[in-house]
Amino acid sequence: MHISSGSPTQLGHLFFALLILPFFFQLSLQAPPKPPSKMSLPTIVLVPGAWHSPQHYSALIDNLKAQSFQVVTDRLPSVGSKTPREQSVSKDADFIQNHLLLPILDSGKDVLLLMHSYGGCPGADAAKGLSKAERKAAGKKGGIIGLVFMCAFVAAEGDSLLSKLPGQVYDPWVIQNVSVTKATNIVV
């Protein structure tokens, strides 16, 4: 084939395209790399923040599932509760441990605990004693292999969320679990 028209620059571009084009077609026709086996991936337990439900994380969950991760989450008992004064960080921690973590860990799987916002407080509390090393020492399979605090509160043991707030004062709309007694006049 003889090309008589065109500048040397145009011919150089054509030559480059002919060399490179097959390479790009080959890349586009290849299947995407296979993700690691599901057996090697930890299950991600997602602990939502206050006022959040699992639906708020649907885009994140869909992206993680597309990467072959199994994701487990649920609404915390304190979220949308009809009895808010009966809820607490420790009740949320018990729920996370007993309903989200232990069923997975007791089946021998590893967990990456992903906590958002308020979820960092009860999530970290729920994780106590469940690390892979601690469970292995107890003769158990599976364990928590990592804690991810996603825009989450990190409190030291025995500390409170209140200590992390500016001025250590709750906003007026926050319901506190305190006993309230009503003074009444008693006439004898």
C-alpha cells in the first residue's frame, strides 16, 4: 500500500494508530481481572450512625458487593425507637455483638468492622474480646481483623460521647437517659 498524500506528521499519527489500536482492542476484549475468592475476603459488618438506617448506605453496600464482599448491617435499636429513654450505647453494643458479629464469627469467618459516626462508640464496645488473636487463643475460629472508623467517634474505654462534643454539652434536642422526678405538693 502506498500513501502519497499527507504530511510526515499525519503519516506518523496513522502509523502510531495502526500500532496501538490492536493493543487497545485486545485490552477491551479481555475479561476484567477476577476478584479474589470470596473465601479469602472478610465479611464487612457495617454499623450505621445515629439516625441512619442501612438504606442510607445502599451505594456503599452495592459497591462493596460488586467487589465480592459480603456486607451485613442492620438498624441499631436506638434508631427510631419508640422508647428512646430506654436505649443506650451499651444496648446498641449488645445488639451489634449478639446479632451482627457473633453469628458470623461463630461460623468461622473473619470480619472487618466498619463503623460510621455514632456507630463507632457501640461498635468498638461490641468488638471487645472478639479479635482474631483473642478468639484463636480461646480455640475459636474467625475473628475481627480490623476496625474502620468512617467519620466516627473514637472514645477511650470508660469515656463518653459527651466528652468529645464541643464544650461537653449535648445539643438541646438530644434525649438524655437521666432519671427525672416530679415534685408534687402533698397535703396532709
